[in-house]
Amino acid sequence: MKKIIGCLLAICMIFLLTACGGGKDTAVDLNALATELAGSAAFTENIGGYAVDAKLAGPTYGFDAGSVKSCLYYYNSTSNEELLAVEANDADAAGTVEQCCRSRIEMQKAALAAYNPDAIPRLDSALVVRSGNYVFFVVAQDSGAAKTVVDKYLK
């Protein structure tokens, strides 16, 4: 009986330790991802004109620039396509950035409805991906192509 209880306890410990391990944290090179994504076929026009850091992107999206370690933001005002890649300080900050990205979709829809309704389908298919402390937001003509690039970096 003691051997059975011992084996059950050992099995329980294995399951507990496995559950605590969580997934692996993948380090993402934001510069490489943004460069590859900006040069991909996802966008209708060149979006790689310049990168803006968290001090400028934060107010645009509504997150505190101090809550992120690294941030790249590209925007093409002609096509209303954009790319935001963020490494947040922690999971809570990443959740806030993710929610800000989702709010931006709705704000942009309202703003563009009157003068650029052709941009609305891109917003409808906008990509918001959160993995650990990373958040990626892409508004592009081909969100599937954008997702392929993002997924490649999250492996």
C-alpha cells in the first residue's frame, strides 16, 4: 500500500512540475521582425519609411511608454497601414498594450469611415498577436502574409 501511495505521489509531483514549467519564452528580435514584415508583400505600399519608439507610439495607442522595454512603430498615412511591435516589461503591461491595439482598431474605423472607407476592410482583418510579453499589431492589405512572418519569429 505504501508503494502505491508513493507512486501516486511521484506521479502527482511530475504533473505539478510539468504544469509549472509553462511554455518557453521566445526572445524575438523586433528589428528583424519589423524589417522583414515591412518588406513583405503584406503591405500595399512601402511602410518602412521610419520607425518610431514608445515615447511617440505610446500616446498614439494609449499605453504608457514606461511600460515597454522595446517598441517599433511604422505607419503609412497614404494607405493607413501600420505595424507595431512591442516587448512589454511584463505580462500585465503586454495585456494593456494588446487592449490598446484592439481599441485603436475601433477608433481608426470611426475616424476613417467618413474620408477613407476603403481602409475599413484592412482594419476588419487587422492582426493582433500577443505572446508572453510581446504584442504585434498589423494593419495591412494581406494580414495572412503578416501573420506568417510574425509566427515565424514566435517559433
